[in-house]
Amino acid sequence: MSDPTLPIESIRASATALMTLLEATERTAWEVRRATLETVEAGRRDAARIAEATRSGRRRSLRMTRASLVLARIVAGYRLHTTRAAFTSRASSERALARLHAKNARRFRELSEQLGGAFLKIGQTLGTRADLLPEVWVRELATLQDAAPPEPFDAIRAVIERELGAPLGALFATFDEAPLAAASIGQVHRATTHDGLEVAVKVQRPFVDERVEDDLVLLRHFVEALRPSLPPTDFETIVAELVRGVREELDFTTERERLARVSRFLDDVPGVVAPRPIDALSSGRVLTATFTPGRKITDALDALAATRDEAPEVERVIADHLARALDAWVRQALELGLFQADPHPGNLLVQDDGTLVVLDLGCAQELDAPRRADYRALLLAFLVHDRAGVAARLDALGFRTRSGDPTTLLAFADAFLDELRGMLTGEGEWPTASELLARAKTLAAQAEADPVERIPGDFVMLARVFGTLGGLFAAYRPKGLEVELPPRLMRVLLG
């Protein structure tokens, strides 16, 4: 049995050393150097303590301490950069910061790959959040989408047989030992039932719930320590929503219920489907659903984009694929009030006839009728350029700035909703990389002047979804969306 106090003590020791370092930044460079050495020495002492615990069989503590030391090193790097920047030119400081971003992003990506669990899940999530992290972090963490190593099949078999109460052969006629996909929380295997139905079986990794809780403790401390180096915003809500999402992914019973609701709803959305769960072959750690084949959406779009010059007609197909994805999520959010909150390319498949397949309801968000009405009113006010209406709806939804003035909120609404308007209507031109960078700098300056101090929790997941979809639109720059979307959109907005 592991001793849970050891990793917590390790975190506190690292945090204490880092706060010593922060106070020293207001003194002299020599003081900073001394504080840094103290941080390193504290880390060595912690590592020695945990190594001793490991020799007594406490491997869980070793895992947590390895993570805490890497995270502390990332935080210390940013704190030291702040001090050094006071003694160098702006250009030199910016170059040094770019190198530091690249180094720290690589450190976090490697840690996520090594530890799996919540680290890998959070890393995958952050890899889709260009609105929160520097570009080099997003680019580095994007590689984590396919990084989860498969679990040995004997361990998977043991979970299935324990959860469903029967030998594997009695449960399934065939069962492929090689997984179709491996993710941070579980992995998926193809199988057939005894009545001939092809199914996909999602199995939770052994002991992943224990590792996830450890990781979430560390990640909370990490974000708290890193806050001074990040643009000011409502980190409490953002972190709370990410933590909630990760924990909910451990509950396959809730996911099965959500999958059934979304699958039934999408029956009425043309060209979009989701698998149907099989209750008799599911439990809290095993989820069996109908097998729904398809290609990853980015693979399908890459193949189409490669022929744009020779076959201009593929522009319509690219636009259709992306329009279906956007339509599916607008309807889930604003009509059903339950939406899949993790639409990364691995969860979006395209079939040969163009049908879009939505997978994985482990991470989802619900919106009750009043919240859906508020979000519809916000989007409608923005589409008709009603600035006062946008400010009023943001206030009603629970957004707050430090000053109470809506200027910062409107600036962020312009950035977020203008992109969404472009996706929905096809208006305007897709921004270039330099234009996106200029917009990000303007928003950062506005946020520094008057930070957003409160963000509604449900918006965190909405921003995640439409930020991810926006990334697909920006990458493939579709044309012709205005032909089909506005009539359907107006019906949704008007209820």
C-alpha cells in the first residue's frame, strides 16, 4: 500500500523552494542563483526520500515524485526567465522565451508519454487549445493524440471477465487481441457477439483511476505555480472543468447513457451517426457498442486537399465534411443540450459515402434549457452585430471582468465568435498565421489591462469544442459553406 503523504510532501517541498525563488527575483541575480541551487538541492532530497520509499515497494510514490520534479523544473525555468529578462534586450528575451517554450513543451510531452493516465489526457486536451498555450506547446502536444501505448491483452481480458462475470469466450464469439485504438483511459478492441453483431469494446486500463487521482493533484499544483507566467484569466474554472471531464471519463456507465442519447438524436441529423451501446455487454469499466467503421477525418481531408489543384470539385467535398461536423456540434449543444466535448480527429471518422461518425462520449457537457436559450441569444446577437446584446448575454451567462467593463469580454467574443461566424456562414477570408498572431497579442494585452476573472464552467467545454473545430476549418480553409448552413442554423437559433 502506498503512502499518500509522500508525494504531497514532495509537492509542498518543491512549491516552497519555488516560492523562495520567486521572492529572490526581486533582489539580485546572485540571490536568484542561490535560490535556484536551493531548489535543485530540495529536489534531490525529495528524490532520495522517494527512492528509499520505492525500495520498500512504493512505486506509486516514485511515479508522482518524478512528475512533480519535472513540473517544478518547468515552473522554475519560467520564473528564471522573468528575472533574466530584466537584464537583456526585448529581442534577446523573446528569443530566449521561444527556446524555453520549446524545451518545456518537450518536457511535458515526454512526461505525458511516460506516465500516461491523466497526464496523457490533459496533454492531449492542451494540444487542442491554441487559445491557452503558445503555438510551440500546441504543436508539441498535438503528437500525443496517438501516443498511448496498448495494455497487455491478458490485463484487458482480466478486466472484461471480472466486470462482466463470465469467460471471454462465453461473452463474445470472436475478440481481436490487437486493439483498434489505445487511449489514456482505455483501449478499444473489435469483436463479434454470438448473434453475429460486429462491436467495438472499450476497456478501462487496470488501476487507471488510482493514477488519475494522483495526477490531478499534481496538475492542480502545477497550474497554480505556473499562473504568474500565464495571461490572467479564470484558471480555477478552467482547471475544475478539465478535472471534471477527466474524472467523468472513468465512469463508463454514464458514458453509455450519453452515447445512447446522442446516437438517438443524431438519427435526425443528415449524414451524421454515432455507435449504439450494447447494455448486456457493458459495465462501469467496459463499454460495448456497435462497430462503426470510417477513416480519421484528417486523413480523409488530407487526401482530398492533396488533389485540389487537379480536381477543383473536391472543394465541395471538403466543405461538406466540415459542415457536417459543425452542424452536428451546433445541434448537440443548442438543441439536444448534451454534446461530445472532445472532437479531436481520432474521435471523428468519415465513411466512404461521406457520413460523419462521432465517437467517444466519455468527455461530454450538458446544457439545460435556460443555458441553451442564453447561448442561442448570444450567437444570434453576434451574427446580427448587436454589440449591446452580446454584452448583455455575456453578463447573463456569468462572464465577469475585473473592472466590470465588458470591453475585454467583447474583444474575446469578437475573436471566438467571428471565427465561428466564418465557419457557419463562409463569410470573409480565413486568417493567415501572422494575422492570428497579431490577434493573440492584442487579446493578451487587453486581458492584462482588464482580466476576465470569471468564466462559466460550461463555456470551457464549448470553447474546447469549437476551438478544435475551428482548427480544422483553419487548416483546410473550406469554401462554399454558405450554400447550406444558414437556414438550418437560423432554425436552431430561433428555437
